Amino acid sequence: MIDYSRRSYKKELLDSDDIPFADIQQNMAELDFINTCLGGHSITLSGIKKFLQNRKSITVCEIGCGGGDNLNAIYKYCSKKIDTKLIGIDINADCISFARKNTPIANENFIVSDYRMIDFKKNKPDVIFSSLFCHHFSDEQLLEMLLWMQDNSRLGFFINDLHRHPLAFRFIKFSTRLFSKSYLVKNDAPLSVLRGFKNKEWISLLQKAGIKNYSIEWKWAFRYLITVLNDRA
């Protein structure tokens, strides 16, 4: 029996250092498909829209950007409306190389680094976000991440991540068996749900981080959109 009351800390295959990039690329392509068909990108756009009101320009940074599919979705939406600068950070150099070739974003705006090593100082992006990134970390690491995102963003940040729920687990396990050609997706997608979150866990993490001005919204299909507005925004 699976215990859904607690987060799993079993490591995903994708967190290993020896995965061939061809396998990672197939994984990224299928995740883009999942995000498109199940509304993941629309949730990301819901997050960015909260920061667009009455603005003529915006700088947005994604940590754990992978192949850049989330940034692509934001670019397509925002660039037609306002002056948009996008920054992508990922620790995997192959992912950044792929993103540089497959997005219309300036090459110099992609950074190969552990996000924790970046200090934007005076050139802070307006908004920082992550999508399907937080569930890879322990609660202690997430507290550090929340504080980093708050300290390094000018207006605030948002998070798009998984709701740990039996229906979500069964659905993704069944559907990936049907369509997926990636052993990474077949293994990691159901495990990602088990590493996901309950509403009360986000509340606890945000409170421990001393963050007060936040909202938590449940989104289809079994996602949470967490939005934090900085007090100085």
C-alpha cells in the first residue's frame, strides 16, 4: 500500500549524474507534451499574469529550466504584449545547450549553474519561477529555495508543482504506460507525484520561511500554483 500522507524521498532516475542526454531529451519532449495537454503551461501563464498588470516590460527567470519549454510558453504569450526578457538557469549544461538552440531567447540569458550560486544583486529579475522543480528537493532544501527566490526577485515569485494524490498517481502511471517511450518518464512521472505536496505542507513551508503575502491555488490536473508577492513590490 502506498502512503500518500507523507512525501516520498526516493530519488528519481533523472536526478542521477550518468543519464545519457539523448534519454534526457526524450524525457523533456514528453514533459512538454504533458505540460501542453494537461495544462501545465497554462498554469505557468496563470502565474506570470499575476505580475503583468500595468507593466511595460518584465524580466522573468526560471530556475531548473531544462530545455526551455516553459520559457517558450511565456515568450509566446508575453512578447506580443510587453517588452520581455527571459533568463533560464539549469545545472545541466546539455539542457542549457538544447534550450539555446530551441528557444528564441538570447543565448547569453541562459546560465549553467546551481541556482544557489547566482546572486542577482542590483539586477534582480522582476519574477522568478519554477515548474516541476521543487518536488526534487527535501523540505530543508525547499526552505532555502523559497528564501532565495524571495531575496533575488524584485516583485515576487511563483511555483507550479504537483499535488500528491492517489488519482494523480494512478492517472499518470496508467497514461505513461500507454504513450511514453521514455523509461525516465515511466519511472519518474508517478514517483514525482509521490514526491509532490499537500496544501498544508506548502503552508507550513511558507510559514517556516517567514513568507506571509502568498496564495495557494489548486489547478487541474493535480497541480498547485503558489504565488508570492514581495512586500516591496
